[in-house]
Amino acid sequence: MTNNYVPIDCDQHSVLELLAMRRTPVVARVLPGSESGFSTEGVVCDVLSRNGAEYLILLDQSAGELSIRLDHLFSLSSPDGSLIWRQKNIADQTGFLTH
């Protein structure tokens, strides 16, 4: 059980489900806890609950599946760089996605 999970806003969750239904290609920016963060590219394929937390499931270019906890997901952009979705629960982090 993941007891430190912070649920995201319901409206934001609905947008993620729509992106999964449309199999939207994205660049995901992730801030996992105290780490500096990373970006990854893939296609949104699902949003699911597991062990008391919710996850965005991405298929990357090698058809590998990546699970990203929703409270660690900072933003999703289209491959051309246009912002699609941004986390409301995460305050702006210095040194990562400052624009």
C-alpha cells in the first residue's frame, strides 16, 4: 500500500483518461519525490489504480510500458513542445521546467 500518495484533481484525472482513450503521443516530465526529475516520450495508453496510488501508463518507442505515479507527473507536452497538461498539486520546482 502506498500511504504517501496525494490524489490529483478529478478534472485533471479526466483529461488524462481522455488522452489515454485517444492514445496521445506525449513527452512526460516527471518529478519523483526528491530526485531532480526526468523526461520521457511515449503514448498514453491507460490510467489505473494500483496499491493505493494512481498511475499513468505510457508505451515508449521500444513498446516498453512505463508506470508513472500521478502525483509525480509534472506535465505532458506534445512532441512539438506544446503543453497539453500540467499538474496542479506540484508547486513550481526550481531547476526543472521553469518556463
